[in-house]
Amino acid sequence: MTIATVARHAQVSRQTVSNVLNAPHIVREETRQRVQEAIAELGYRANQAARQMRTGRSRLIAVRIEPTRDGINGSVLDRFLHGLTETADAAGYRVMLYTATDDDQEIATYDDLLGAYELDGFVLTGTDHGDPRTAWLGDRGVPFVTFGRPWDAPESHPWVDVDGAAGTAQATARLLTNGHRRVAFIGWPAGSGVGDDRRAGWRTTLTAAGLDRDGLHRETEDGIANGERSMRELLTTPAPPTGVVCASDSLALGALQAVRAVAAETAVIGFDDTPVAAAVGLTSVSQPLAAAAARCVELLTGVLDGHPTEPQVLLQPALVLRHTA
């Protein structure tokens, strides 16, 4: 079975089949689908070794597996990795997973992987201020994209992100529409790019509505216990909130436990729409993770092919309404 066989079956040129296998983004969708159907029907398998010699590509990209933490918000990256693997496979790439406990260990892993494998590039997750990983890869000319913005220099490299501020703004607006006027926010300590972005949506929405934020903000590390403790503090203030927006589902689940423990009528909204949120009926902000993964692959393959697409992609989240709001 050869490329020529596939080309005859799909009634296209051999070059078109080659483009579908090596640079699918430059082929019209209708033609690409016809060629892919011919490949599936004929059972064609490309000779990867020959392809690598011809193109200088391994068709292999690497991405880190994050620590699971409390097992709730870890599912967010799981869904992203699933979408990344599926999209990469459709584009003719394979995904290599690796682990690291911090940025320094991750950079050391880059060095090891690049020395042992002919990697085409990396997809980085969890960006923050002054990210040393992007600087290390950039200095060495290693192709990469990030799922997350470079918070200090937004145009420094290709990235895909979800607008966290828009998500918490939607959540806050929902509570205001339902008549709440004291809406609190439980988030992570200041300095986190993602955390600060999510807090900003709550802050700007209350400000636009002319409402006071004093005493309605709590900062804590992520986790159910921390969310519960922060919510208990808020509920014991002289003017407790009637609604709360949280930076994660873990914090929101803890807040919900505190609310239910004292039978308070406080609306709770989380962020990330994890399976746990769905199971307990928690309203939460959902990230379009499949779309984010697909755009990461599109950006990286565009860089590799020398035809980069839109270098910065900001996707919009959606509020999933359930019983708690």
C-alpha cells in the first residue's frame, strides 16, 4: 500500500495525500476528509522512519502531566490532554507525556528529552509571571506553544488561553441578576496570573454595578478545606455575603460545605466545571478545553510548517447553571 494507491482511490494527486499526512492545515477540508476516508478504507500506514528522514520531523510533541492535587481540579488538565492527544493524532502527531514537580525540574527534563528524542516541540501548561521555561526554550530555538498567557509579555510567543476574567464576570453578573448585592470572592493569593485574572472579573463587575467590595474578598491556597475555612470567615462577618464566586471548584466545594453546615442561603459558583461540580449540582464556569487543545496543536503545527496562524488565541468560557446559583 503506497501513497499512490491512496491518491488513485481518493482521486487526488500524490502531493495532496502527502500534504494531508504532513501538513493537513493547508488542504481544503472537503479534500482532506476524502483522503482521510481513503486512508482508513485502505488501511494505509505511513512509514514513520522514512517520513522522518524525508521531513526531518519525528511527529512527536511533549507535554507535562501536572500533579493531581486534590483530585478535583486535576481533571481539568486530564480533559485538555485527552483533547490534545486526539487532535495531535488527527494531524499525524503523537504526544509524549512527562512529569515534573516544579519549573527547575521541568527545564531539566527538557534537556533530557531533547538529548534522547527528536522532539518536534512542546506544549506548556500553567504559565505564570516570569516563566523561566519559555525563556529556556526560546533561547534554544525549540518550538513551543503554551496553554496559558505569558502574563509579562503577551506577544512573546504563541499561546492559547481561556478568558478567566470573563468567566468570573459572568458568574458575578448571574448573582447580581438574581438580586444579590453582597457578592464575595474566594481566590488564590495575589501574584498568580490565572488567579489575578479570575479575581479581576469579579472586581470589575461589582465596580460597574456600583457595589462595595470591602470585606468580601478572601485569599487562600487551593483546596476544599481552605474554601470551607474562608467561607466560614465570611459568614461570621457583621454583613455576610449572600453569594460567592470562587476561583476553582475545590474552593467552591469547600464553600458549599460551610454554607450547608449552617443552613445559610448563600449562592455558590465555582470555576472549571469539573465532574465533581456536576455530581453535587454546583454552578460553575466551564472552559472550552477541547477547543483549547485543538488550537494549541494548530498553532504548534503552523510554527513547525513555517505557516504560523493567529499567534494569540483567547477563548471564551461559559457558565453552567445548576442548583447553587
